[in-house]
Amino acid sequence: MSDSEFLCVRCARHMRTCCQTSEVYVTPGDVERIARHAGRDDFHEFRPPVRAEYAPDDFDLPWRERVFRSDGTRRVLKRRPEGDCTFLGPAGCTLPLDVRPLACRIYPFDYSAEGLKQELAPGCPLELLRNGQSLLGALEMNADDARRWHRQLYDEIALEPPRDRTGKEKPAGRATEQETATPAKSALPQLVPATVGK
Ligand code: SF4
Ligand code: SF4
């Protein structure tokens, strides 16, 4: 095993990765970018959360009021029968970074509508880090990129129709509760244990 081997490669030998376990919400912008790149639009569907950590909560109002529909479903990437993401290939994600869903790009940063949290989301195998290596260093990630993608994610969530607490669509032009305070949300999923994309 090489010292320079990428953490995600070691992770894939060690356990089921985030790309094999996550329920990845995709924004309208994600769908457009991926469809343009892939030349197809059959990679997403509306499904209710399977894992509890993906359920809507009161701590991220834009997520609850925009992402989820009245039937409790939200737009997610399709997965193969064994759980793998439809875009997972033998060498990892088959989408270029600037086409990947925003939720995938941000992981393992944890966040609420207000911004990135101090603590990273759980899921990555910290036990596989080399001596002195940080998780973000091993993943070659930085907070500036994550903040930019986070802003874009919530800008694109705002393109979803607003809904009230029951999931019904609100009349056009009505603000969501989001514009009022949004308390910090606790631990993500996001690729919980390796849970990409809430
Ligand atoms: S991001 Fe984390 S959980 Fe996902 S493959 Fe890489 S090391 Fe594993
Ligand atoms: S789209 Fe996201 S979950 Fe799917 S393979 Fe790429 S990084 Fe993994």
C-alpha cells in the first residue's frame, strides 16, 4: 500500500463507501449539469428517505420546506440494487468534479442553511489516515471551495417550490420560514456513515 494512495481508494477496500450507502439529493441545477454531461436524464427519481438521518427536521427549514414534496419524497440519484450510486464506476465517481452533485462535493463538511459547521460529518474512516494526516488534507479538500458549493447548494434549493409544514406547495411568491432564524442542525448524514448528500 503506497503512502500516497488516496484515502478514498483505501476506504473502498476497507468498507462500503459514501458512494455505496448515501441517498444523494440533487438540485434542479445538479440535474441540468449532469444531464448535459451525461446526455441523459434518467439518473434521478423521487424517493422518501430510507435512513432516519435523511428525514426532514426543524433545524434546516429550507431543506424541509423546499427539498421535500407533500408525499415525503425528494429528488435523489438512482442507486443500483446493491446500493451503489448510479454514477459509481470501478475507479470511483464517473462524473467530473464540477458536474458532481453539490452535496457530494461538499462532503464530509457538515452544514446547515446558515453555513458550514465546525465539526465534519461522520462517515470517513479516520483510522485509515496516515500519521499526522488530516481528513481534509487526505481528501484534498478546503473550506473555501466547500463554502462556495454550500452557497450554490442553497441558492439552487431555493429554486424548488416552497412548501408548508404539511408538505403542500405554498402560493407562488410566498417566503418560506427559512428567511427567519435557522438553528444549527446536528450531525449530518451526508454520506453518513459515509452519507453523501443529506
Ligand atoms: S469521502 Fe470518505 S467515506 Fe467517501 S470514499 Fe472517501 S474516505 Fe470513504
Ligand atoms: S455522484 Fe456522488 S455518490 Fe454518486 S458516485 Fe459520484 S460522488 Fe459518489
